[in-house]
Amino acid sequence: MADIVGTAVAAAEESPFHARAAKRVRGAREGVYLIRNADRVANICNDVIGDIAGTVSGALGIALVLQILLHWKGINQILLNMLVTAFIAAFTVGGKAAGKRIAISRANEVIFLAGKVLAAFEQLTKISLTGKKGRATRK
């Protein structure tokens, strides 16, 4: 999912988000923020989160192999390692390829959804990730 957002933010257009933000649509201001900071967002989503996910999937693969070896004593360890590694790699590469296709063809929709999630998170936690300030109230 992070790769989808990271790719979509580079392909999204800012103008539709301004129109939604003017109508006070929830998530539109956050979408503008994501697009204006596309380089940082793409770096975090594609590189940092991607590297963490790769490391975790490798560790889980090792744990899976060890659990299988504990229960099935006669299985070939090298063959099992190769099969699990191949499955994880195929799933990861295939998932990223499908996700990037979606991210490019529906970039604005992906970023709008990410903006909505970000807005909901900020409202629930009262933590501003976008650095936005509320509008001044008139007296």
C-alpha cells in the first residue's frame, strides 16, 4: 500500500484537490499537502517503508521455514528455503507491479483516499502530521 501512495503522489495533479478543499471536503487539504511534498512522501513510502517491509518479510520467511522444519523432520532444508524465498519474492514483486499500475492510472483517487485517512488520523489523535493550522475565526 505504501508503494501505491508513493507512486501516486508523483503522478497526481494538485488542481482537483484545490477545488475540493474550497468546498471543505475532508481529506482534500491533506491531499494538497501530500502532493506539494511529493518528494518526501515518495521517499518515505517507497524507500523507508519498502525497506522495512522487505526486511520483515525476509524475517518472517526464515521463521516460517524454521517452524516447518520443526514439524516435518524429513523435509529438505535447502529446497524449502528456496521455495519460501521464491514465493515471498514473487508475491512482493507482483504486488508492487500491480500496485504501481493502479497508482499511475488512478493517482488522484489514491491520494484523495490517503488524504482522507490522514485527516481521520489527525482528528482522532489530535496530532497534526501535515502542519496545518485551523482557519482564523471571525468575531
